Amino acid sequence: MSEAFGADCGIRLRHALAFAPDLWRRIVVNKEATEKVARTMGFPREQIRGAARLLRSLPCVPSPERLALVVMRDHGLDNDDIAEIFDRSPTWAATVREWADEIREAEPIRWDLEYLDDGVQPGDPDLAEVYRLASELRSKRVLGGGRRSDLDTPPSPISIRAVSWRGNAFISFSA
């Protein structure tokens, strides 16, 4: 877990899906507006909208384990982070990861609903892949102000997926 977050500095990691029973009651049963729920619960609107889409598609509230697998789609969250979000132990989070296939089979959720907002999407590279690609680009002297020795050959166009932190989620964009 990053020292910039979590118990180390007094800021607790939160995610809307850790409050799924409350969201179910307010949004699915009582039909409250997602904007109002987001405002009163202190979550980004996009995250609440995504959670509402997911919950409305299901016959009941999924287990905390199944919801944790949805949150685990964010590559930036490790087992300590997931444990903190769901108020469980890191061992619980590790067990959820270990049994992911069995949990997903027992509680199916459409894959596209597991991506709550524009943050993490299918095909996004994980953090290790981002570091590998950045290192590769730097070694080619394309980034970082490196000098080109072959000035006659134009540089090849490069597109790399980038992410930006917005509140409680990474937002993907192309750079």
C-alpha cells in the first residue's frame, strides 16, 4: 500500500462497491438519483453511476468477495488496499484473488459492467507494463529530451496509453 494513502497517513481508501447494500437500497429499491447519492456519500458521480449500472443488472447484492473482484480490476490496488476498502484482512483479499475464477463462476457479472467508469478499461496495461513501455521508449531516446543521431530519418509516431488520477480512479487517455 502506498504510504501516501491508507492507515499510514490517516486517509482511508474508499470505494462505492464497499457500500453496495446501501447503494442497492438507495438506488435500486428507493430509486434515488445517482447524483444525489454520490454527493451525500462523497463518491465521484462516475463511480456511483457505474455501481448503479452494475447493481441494477443483478437480482441481488453480490457478495463482498465478488465486489472485491470488480474493484481489483484497478491494477493500482494491491491486497492491502482491497482489504482496507472492504474492512477485511489482507489475507482475505489474497484469498479472493486466488479463488477469482470460482467466485466469478458462482456470481456472474457481465464483464463490461465490471468497469465502473472511464478509469480502468479492458485492455489497459497494468503498472508493470506501463513501466516497461516507458523504459523502452526512453531507451529509444524518443522521450525525455534525448538526442537523435539520425536526423535524416523522421521519428516514428508513438502512441502510448496514459492514465491520470481523478479522485478515486485512474482515468485513461492517449498521449
